[in-house]
Amino acid sequence: MDKEEFLALVKQYSNETTFLSFTDYGHPAFIKLLSVGYEIIPWLLGRLQDSVGHDHGDTMDRDNCPWLTIALLAKITDGECLMSLPEEHAGKLDEVRGNILQWGRQHKLLK
């Protein structure tokens, strides 16, 4: 998968599920992204970082669902990227995102 196809799938998923209050693990774009596996982790981390400040209200980037990237990273890393997340931060976007971005930096996967 090249980065252009990756971005197109993230955009497709984000646009088609924007109205959902849950992650659609059965969505075709989710399944295709998940099937690529580890090699897309740096791109996922980059999209997650790009979502900071663009996840609600007038600033929302409807082409970049942060919960998609979080779910994919959790699945691809078998939960490793969330191991240091305090339980009280579960479900809180800013805290989850910050924890995963820190994990990405520690593993030199985020530029």
C-alpha cells in the first residue's frame, strides 16, 4: 500500500462513519487498512498527530477520524500502544491520543 491509498482509505472511512458513536471494525476501509499491518504505523501516528486541534466543532477535519487511527494502532500493536494508559483516561480522546503519540515517539515511529 502506498501513502496515497492509505490516505484515501482513511478519508473514506472518516467520511462514511462520521455520524457513528463507535468504531466500525467491519467497514471495508478499516479491514483493508488493518490487513496491511505494521508498515502503516508511522502513517497512522502521523494522521493521529494531525488530528490534534481538529477533532470537534468548526475545526473538525472530517477526513481524519482520530478514533480510526487509535483503533487500528491498538489492533496492529496488539494493545502495546495503550499499555501505559491510565485506566481513568480510557475513552478520553486527548489523553488516549497523547499516550499513543508518546508511545510512537519512544519507539521512534513518529517523526
